[in-house]
Amino acid sequence: MGVMFGTDGVRGVANKELSPELAFRIGRAGAHILGRMSMNNGVVIGRDTRISGDMLEAALVAGICSAGINVLKVGIMPTPAIAYLTRELKAAAGVVISASHNPVADNGIKFFGATGYKLSDEVEAEIEALVMDGCAGVPSPTGRKIGRVFAVSDADDRYVAFARRTVDTDLKGLKVVVDCANGAACRVAPRVLNELGAEVIPLYNQPDGVNINDGCGSTNLAALQEAVVSHGADLGLAHDGDADRVIAVDAGGRVVDGDQIMVACARRLKEQGLLTKNTIVVTVMSNLGLHLAMREMGIQVLETKVGDRYVLEEMLRTGARLGGEQSGHILFLDYCTTGDGIITALQLLSAVKESGRTLEQLAAQMERLPQLLENVPVKDKNLVMASPVLEGAIREQERRMGNEGRILVRPSGTEPLVRVMAEGRDMAKLREVVDQLTAAVRSIEN
């Protein structure tokens, strides 16, 4: 992987690290390489609700058109909808402008290939090299050969129709609170559920450009928990800024995370004979309780390092069709080429409706062992992770935990953070272990 593309595209503070000049070059280089790789016409471009989206979209569009490639603009749309529309519109590529669950000052650029899958490391490296070289060698067509911009006016309709086709369950009788994070899910998420018959109470669905993820969404659940209880709803759903993930809340306001969602969906698929390879793929962050529940159900669990791209790679390698992360980023490859929070929500709601059980009862199929996670801001996460001081601290705490739990220390793929996690039954011991490890991380740069 190059220095510009991270685990989920290019990220940075908009108008600083991620400047319009850089966005122009990324658009120009990406359009040249991806347009050359596909005979399909045009590049789909969409974004979330961040105030910087207009600026970066304009720069990307200019870069793409300058390379002689047309742009198909779909406006504010979930990241997975861009992947779907890239396939649906037979485009050469798709581009998403979003920083997902990050604060509003951040933004990002992510590409999908013509098949709707994220780009390989090799293709990203090729784009990056061209950008770093000032796009030398990219032709500059003139006259009628310059790219044009076309608005896709029915993008919402196309995606909503697709999402509805992924389930055949009537959701009448379910009252659902949906936290849209003031992000890309605001229009389509409540609409899909309404059209399938659910009673929908939308929350944080009034984006103003700066309130995306602000005290709401899948990483800030307090308001959703309160709303579910106060409205007497059956459950709540929380998306992040680009709607590629979902976390649920049961009728009592208890959190149902991605691990529990996967357990519920895996059991439903197995009972229907639809769990391909009788296997799911998760990351090392998944709770030990998931592994125990899957073992009891006779379902194989494959494990990867953290990041949905690694989950996807393992799914494609093994033929598994269900996988994901504790964060609620879940892939149903029978329907999608990337994680889709709305599709995941529909699969979960179908499991609730078809089983006749409450979400609380479905979540109880997995005992969630206590996990303590702390994010430590750092200047250079690679320097910290390579430090013998941290290595020694981890060894010491692993000896302390013994067979009673596990420790995971890893760098964030998208932010200047080192994530420290400990798991086990003794919360007091977990607190001590995490405190020792976070102190070691902080000491390295001081």
C-alpha cells in the first residue's frame, strides 16, 4: 500500500491534507487508469453531507473530465449505493467523497472498480504513483473529447428498489427508530423501511453540512437508546456518516453490535440452508462470545486482521458470503460488493420478523464478554507500533492475563490513533491492563 491510500481510500483534513488540488489530481489519475481498464462509460461520483463535499466534488469532477472521461453525478448517497450504482449504470468506476464516521473537518476519497469492489493495492499504487508524478503522461483532450457531467436524477429510486429486493419480508408491525447520523442515509434509509411497511421514527436526518456524526450515529448511541425507550419502539438502528455500517439497539435500549448482528443473521441463513460454506469471516476484534456462539451452532469462523478490505479478501478467497466487523460494517456478498448498513438492517429486521423473537432474544444467542477499548492519540502510529517499549509492555500484560482473556493493540487505519483493547471476564483487571498499555503508548512519544 502506498503512503497516500490508506486502508479505506485517501483521508485527511479537507482543504489541508486533502486539498482541492490533490483531489483534482486524484480524479485525473484515477479516471485515466480506470477508464483505460474498462470499456464502460463514465465514472459515478457521490458524497456524504459534509460541507467540504461540494469543494472536493468540484475538483474531482474537473480532474475526471480533464482526462476525457464523463461523470455521472448521483449527489448525496451512501457509500454502498455508489458501489451498486457503478454496476447498475455500467460505469468504468465509482468514487465516494466521505470520511465515514470521522469528524466533519475530515473527508476522504475512495474508488470502486467497474465490478463495484474496492480497488486492489496494485491499482491504488498505480494511481498514487501517477498523482505523485503530477499526472505526467495523462492526455489532455480538447474539443468534443473533454469529459461531460450528467446528473443521475433517479439514483435514489434505483438504490431503494435494489435494497427492497434483497428481502421478501413484510415489516408491518415493527416500530423502528433510525438514527441517520445527519449523513448519507438521511433520505434513503427511512424511505426503504417505510416502503417495506415499518413504522419509522427518523432521528438526526436534518444535515446542515457540519452536523454529520455530531453526537449521533453508530459511534454515539445515547440519543438513539433514549428515543427507542421513550417511543416504545421495537428497536433502533444507527448508521454512520456514509451508511456503510449499522449498530442496533433493542427495545430496552441495550446495544446490539456487529458481532451480535452477525450471529443472528448467520443462524437465520443456516436454518434456511443459505449460509454458503457454513462459514462466516470476522476480524480479530470480534468478541470471544461470537466464536463460542458460532461453535455451538456448528458454524465455522475465519479470522482476519482489522479492516473490511481484509474481511472481503478472505470471503472472496474462501467463498464465504457473510462476514464483517464488530463495528457493524457487515458484508452480505449475495447482495453487495461492500458493507451496506441499510442491507444489513434489512437482514436483521427480517430475522426479527421471521423468527417471531424480539431483538433482545436474538442478541442473547451470544454472550458478549467484557471488552475494554481505548483510543490513544499519537503523532506517529507506525513509530509507536514498532517500539520495543510497547512490545515489552504487551508481553508483560499478556503474562498477567494468562488464559483468562486476550489483548489487542493496533494502529487505526484511518486516524492518528493507537487502539488498545483487552477482553476477559474480570473488568477490574481489564482496566488495569488497558491503563498500563495506554501509559506505555503515551510514553513512547514523550
